[in-house]
Amino acid sequence: MDDVPGDLPEAAARRFSEGAFTSGLTVPDFAACLQMGLEPAGYVQGFCVMKWGSWQFYPGAGPYGGYGPNVAGTHGGYSESWQCPHGFVSAEHRVWGQNYEQPWVEDAWANGFTSAYERLIEEASALGAHGIVGLVDTSAPLGDLGVLEFRVQGTAVKVKDGPPPADGRPWTTYLAGQRLAKLIEAGYMPVSIAATVASVRVWASCITAYLTEGTNPGWTSQAVGAEIEQTARAQMAVRRIARERVRAQLGGDSLHGASMGTRERELGEGDADLECILRGNRVRRFKEFDPMPAPRPTVRLS
Amino acid sequence: MTGPAPLAADRPDGSAGDATSGDIRKEMLAAAQSLDRSAPSPAAAMTSDLSIDEELTLHSIGWEPIELVYGVSLHSIPMGVWNWGQGEITHASSAFARSFAAATDRIHHECARSGGHGVVGVHVERNVDRHHIGIALTGTAVRPVGAKKLPSADSVFVSDLSGRDFTLLQGSGWMPLGLAAGASFVYAPRRSMGTAMKQTSQNVELTNFTEAMYAARESAMERMQRSALALQGTGVVEVKVTEGPMEFAHHAIGFSAYGTVIRLVAGQHRNLAPRMVLPLDDPVRGVEATALRGA
């Protein structure tokens, strides 16, 4: 076993040195890995429980914290504003609206995810693994505390007769078994997983509030049934930011099997928190593509 | 294990492929060693939500994924339209139509901007709320392998067919043209007091709801069919429907449908002539008993 990093629990170090391997692979995936020359080294995991700073100030705002202090635009990133077309109406009237990126939410998510991921990598490195396959990552609110738990787990493997990773970091992938074998045969090598979150706050203008609530005070020029432009642009922006951020992680590699999940938390009168999580397998081409002939259709008689 | 690399005899020209393609261990080793080399230029990067199977089948017909693309739109529904009434709730139906059209237009532009000639595997999210309707489309832009020419947004196709289905469709001489959608929201009229009283202790069909369902369905299907004709399509495949009362207004019935518009582009339909296979698998999972170390 390689040198054990200092912050790995002592019990983990003992367990790693006992000889038997553990694995989260299914039996078919296990068989396929052996055939590829991948030997399971151990089931590795990383955890991190995160509490955001903004939560304590906005306790009703959900697991990802509130919108934080009004620092729109001061962190850079995406920001757009909308002006009220009505002039002065009342002190309560929404005279402006803004969409803005929430870097503090994104940073907190990235910190939690990265910490859990790095702990997973640390365990795998301690096992002398070359890669981690069948990776699964989840996050869930922990109790009712406004706290999010990040869990990343997978099976550390060694490539039989293979070199140790050049930079000492094992490669990682969500794939395992036959799907990983097909990826390799197609000419791609997993580099790492890629995951990111984008968060955009919609601070609704008067028009956005009216359209979202279906109200029409009568004196406004808004078209009945019009597009809610501010929210639509925020929805497009949150996806674009997530895609750009993942692209920044890729270098010249590609993202395979991506999954883009969005979540909207409506805060009333058009205000909303939007979130987009994009994750997938970062892969690198290691040989020219060798196209297969057009597949032959079959009908299963069973 | 049988990977996707074909046997030499299966190749059209009978030639053997890469010398290592038959040996997955050598491939794995070569792949692991490749990580020592520097990453390719950022221009070569692509993003895709297709599975590796889908990408391989696309490659087999000369197409490749290039970018994950999306289009979103939300339209407002004025207050009060869900109250009891008669006939179609036109504000809701038109909000759906306009949201779908605007989201489609945006994904077209995203696709064209990334150099895609079409989008496959589009995932359609529909959100019908009391005061607004939202449509979000997400899919992977694809193009013929190595195509350089940037298409116009009007010329790209959008399809919810998977990579496998796109391959089969193309192989039989058809092409997707776009997504067709239709929706209708209809009031189920109130029963009169007398009718309600008479039906209290009876097993009886509530014809007002059945009729509302039929009315909504006919309008929605007709709209979908018209949008297919507007795309000059021959038909619509993989139609998906959602129907039922609204959660927030149980007296209103909604019906929405969408699918991929297709047209025959070859001289005539080519039969795929699938080969019959009879799997001889036992229900027991087999494991190759290879020793872990020193095998």
C-alpha cells in the first residue's frame, strides 16, 4: 500500500492494509472490469457536510441558503436589469428588476462537492489506485438544519501492468463495466468527472411580477399572455453559465453522458431562485475513431 | 466480452480494424498511458448528453455530437381564466403554443450557433402553472462528421428521437424535420343542480368530463398535425400525450401532445429487415472466474 495521507482516519488505513478488496460494482460490471484488466482495489468514499453563510440570515430560504445580501453585480458574472415603464406609481411598486448570478451559492456548492471529491481521491490514492469507476454522487439536505450533505463514492481500480497516474491523481468516471469498455473501444479515455452548479436569482420587475401572477392592474401596457421575458432569460442564462463552467473544466477534452438538471424555487410575485447542475464524464480521445459499420437491427424472440 | 469493434468479416471492405481493437486489455492500457500526454486544443472539446451507445450508432451513419443545447420560454396566463366557464380556455392553449414555439426557436439558434445541423434526444419539460406555462427543451446538437459549414437556424431539425432511433430512421430513408406540438385546455361544464341530485346515488358516466376530454384531445391533436404539415412533414412519430384535470382547477381538462415530424427523403422506404435472434441466456448471471492477481 502507498503512503497513507495524514488526515485519513486510522481505521481506514488499517482496513486498506488488510488485503481483501471491497467494491461497489455489480457482478456483470465486476466481470467486465476484470476482462479489461481493471482490478478492484477498494470501495472509496468522500463526504462533506456544508452549511452556507447566508442561511443564518435567511432561515426560510431552503437548503441552499437565501439570496444573501444585495450585492448584485458586485461579484461579476451574469447580470441584467429591467426598468419599470410606468414612472412613479407607489412606494411599493417594483421600479426595477434584476437577474443576477449568485457566486456565493455556486462557491458553497463547489466547496462541498470538491471537498467530498478530493477525499474520495485521497482514499483511492492511499490504495495506490489508478482510477475510480462506477462513481455515484448525491447531495441531500441533512435534517432540517439548512445543511447539505455531499456524498461521492465509487470503486478504486488498478490497471493491470499499467503505469501509475502521471500526476498521482487517479482518473474518475461515472461509467463502469460494459459501458466503460465501449467507451475505451470507441477511443476515449476517462480523465475525470466534471460537475458544476450555476445559480441565478430573479428579482422581478413590476411587469415580470404581473405576468407571473397573472395580474393586470389595468393601467399597464403589458400584453395579456405575453412572454415572461425576464424569467425566460434567467432560465437560459443559468443553463449557459453551467455549460460554460463545465467547458472551462474540460480543457480540450469532451463531456460525455452529461446530465443537466434544473430546479426553480418560486419566491412569489415573480421572484425566483434558479439552479442548474451539470455533470458528466470528461473524456480524452486516445486513438483515431474507428467507425463501426451500421448496426444490424435485430428482433428478440423471447 | 463483445465490444462495439466489429469482426473483420463484418466490415464492408473485409479489412481488419485497429490492430488492438480485439484486445480490450491492450486498449485499456494504451488509454491509461495516453493520460500522460497533453490535452488536445480546446477547440476540439464537445459536450453531449448522449450515451456511448448512442454516440457509436450515430458515428456508424456518419454523424457526431458537438454541443449540449437548450431552449426555454414561459408565457403568462391572465388571472381568472381557470374559473368556471364553457368551451376552450384559449389563453392557456395559446400560452402553451407560444412557449413551445419560442423554446423551439431558441434551441434552433443554439444549435446553429454551435455548428449543429440538428438536435437529437430532446428532453421536453412542460410546466403548466395557474398563471404561466413554461417549456424547456434540452438535447444534443449533431452534425455530419467533420462538417464545417455553419447552417442557418431555420434549416436545423429538432427531434426527441434517441441516437438509436435517429439512426434507424435515417437507415430506412426518413429524416426528422422538427418537433410538432399541440395543446388544449377545456372547461368541463357544470352539471345542473337537478342532474347532480339525480346522479347522487347512481353509477353514472360524467359526460361533461368525458366530452371535455374529447374536445381537448381533438383540438390538441389537430394543432399538432397542423404544425407537422407546416413543416412539410409526412407524419409524426413517438407522440407523447399528457391529459387530465389541472391540479389547481379540477374542472378544467388539459391535453397536450408532441412528437417528431418526419419525411421520406429517399426515393422510397427501405425495409430494415431485422434479423430474428433467440437469446439463449440463462436467467443466472455469469461471471468469468479470472484470478485477480497473477492471472
